[in-house]
Amino acid sequence: MKEKETISFRIDSSKKNSLDAIAESLDRDRTFVINEAIAHYVEIHEWQISHIKKGVEQANQGEFATEEEIQSVLKKYLSA
């Protein structure tokens, strides 16, 4: 089992009420909902940071998309 620590922070009353409503609808406690939210937040930002670092590494190695590749992608999304 993972070691757990207690932290405290301030939250707007309306957000606390929303958390409590979500927890109640899931038949869970507030701590479960907060831990799930933090897990998703961390996952998204770790993914984003790793992709940014990869892109910077590629740029540092001179691995850039060609003008034709960029235009092809833009054309695909602008015509959709």
C-alpha cells in the first residue's frame, strides 16, 4: 500500500460544496474525489511536460517539420 500524507489547503466554499455533491453521488468521501482529481491533473501535466521536452529535444537536434508537412496538416484541419 502506498504511503499517504495529510495536506491542507484552502478552497472556495462553492468548490467544496461541489466536491461534496460529487462524492455523495458516487457514494464516496471527499478525499476519494480529491485524490482522483489530483491523479488526473498530475497525469495530464506529466504527459504534457514530457511531450514538450521531447519536442525541445527534437528541435535541438534540428528535427523540424518541413514547410510542406506543415501546410499538409493545416490544409487537413482547415478544410474540415
